[in-house]
Amino acid sequence: MDFAASDLSRFATDVLVAEGVPEADAALLADSLVTAELWGHASHGMLRLPWYVTRLRSGAMERTTAAEVVRDGGAVVVLEGGHGIGQVLTQRAVELGIDRARVHGISGVAIRNSGHFGTAAYFTRQAAEAGCIALLITNASPAMAPWGGQVKAIGTNPWSIAAPAGRHGVVVMDLANTAVARGKVYLAAERGEAIPEGWAATADGTPTTDPAEAIAGLILPMAGPKGYVISFMMDVLAGVLTGSSFGDGVAGPYDPDRRSGAGHLLITIDVSAVSDAAEFSARIEALVDQTRGGELAAWADEILVPGELEDRTRARLAAHGIPLAATTRDALATLGREARVALPAPLTPTGPEVLA
């Protein structure tokens, strides 16, 4: 069953408000989840709403988020997150990062003691749309073993880079340093599907296609040791440098009781401080055109640039509705009953239809 994005956003907002989250913060968190769905990343979408609510109820995540400036060096700012909602804290960092980059040409905003913020591209795209290039790094709970080890101690530690691309809009990458984002394994488990070979291993290192074994075991690094060392260094930047938790000290959003302690680092560059804005646009447009116009491989129909697939998926799902797995719908319906918020009716070709 497919649901209208606006209906899901309103539902998630109302549930969070019922849990005591201020409405503006609730709307931001809800929008981040629905946007992930629209981009085709259901692993970071509505299936996570029950996780966030559970953490709010346990006190692992604060309902009211206050970003306190604890260091201000002009171009570099450190925010204390107080274990608030990661999306709210990171939105504040984006706004602050753009403002400071306008003044200094480049800015760095570090966030300590935050919660998980969802998809990193949700935030870097905003900076790109404002004429900046942004790099956002975060750390996560242990998912992979260090290369040569067998105990998971290093997170997926995702990062995103986005840049304005003139008439092409925005180019953006958002990736974890594992073979797959762990949320995709949880999504496969929720849907009762096997995962591809090469994604994960059991706790003793045996390759597996069972998502439950993968969750209990190890997510494999991308590109072997390269993924491991990148993830390690991202933890240096997001965890160690910011004064947040790091390594096995970070708790994930699916952990109901533990403070996350996650750290984030946002670096923002004002394009106009480095290059004439029109010249930059012409150059990046030429790069995109050159890349798209390359000779196709035998297996390919076209060449896409980073972020283009998400843009296309968003246009399609915004028009036709967001599909939710049955298990996700059931979990949301339960959440709605607890919060006394009705789950929206799904869309049909002829109009709304009430769920049985």
C-alpha cells in the first residue's frame, strides 16, 4: 500500500508531539524520515519512527533539544547537544555553518553528545542549495570488526558531500563505510528478505545472507581494509575530535535505553569565497555533462551522477505515493493507537481507502 508523503509527515509529527516533542522539532524529524522514503531509502525512513519514540520514552533521547555553544572561534563552533534529537541539532549546525561560511569563507561546526540524525544528505543538500559545498561526518554504534579482528568495534560512520551544480541542481553523495548501511539490513529483516552475499557475516566471521544473523554479527567493510580505515578516521573527526563517544561507546537509534553519545562534524565552504559563482556553475555543469556523455558499458542504459537517482525517485514517489512494508505499517498503526493518532489511509488509483 502506498501513502501520501504529506500524510505520513503529519502522522509522524503528531505522534512525536504526543510524546512531548515541540512541534517544530517534531515536524523536522518527521520530514527527515519521509524525505528518506521519497529518495528510496526506506532503511532510514518510517520504520525508524518507533525506534525514536522508544528512546524518547526511556529517556535515552531528550524530548526538548537545546544546542548550547560551548566554543566559538568564529569560523569554528562547538555545540553541546545534551543528548537531544540529532536532526534538530544538525539543522542548527547547517544554519550556523552557512552563516559562518558567508563571513569566513569556510566554517566548521562540531556537535557533541547528539542522537542519530538520519540521512546525512538531508543536511548537506541544504547547504548546496544555499551555494555552499558541505561535508558532514558522523559516527555510529559498532557494526564492523577492525581489519584482522573478529569483534565489532567500529561504526559504519557515514559521511556526505554535496555541492551546487548549476542547471543540474545539486550533486550529492551519502554513504556508509560498510558494504551496506546497517539500516538496509534491518529493513530486510523487517520485510523477511535475505540480504545479498558480501554484505555481512555471522559473529564468527562466516558469510551470511540472513539479516538476523547479520544484525547479531558483523557488517562487512566496503572495499576491504579501505572501508575500515576510512571509518576509523571518520570516528577520529566525528567522535574523538568533537568530544563525543567513539568506537564501541556509541549507541545506535535501535538501542532503546542507552544515550547515543554520537558526534558530528560539518564543514561548509562558501563557493563564492573560492571562485566566481557563475564560473563555478559553468565548470560543474561541464563536469556533469562530460560524465553523463561518456561511452556506456554493455550492461548500462545511462550514466547517472551522484544524487540523480534520489531526485528521480522522489519525483516518482511524490506523485504516486510511498510504499510501506506490512511490518512497518503494523508498527506505525500500533504507535498511532498508543499516541491516539490515526494512521493515514493509503492511496489507491481512485482515491483514499481505509485500512482494514
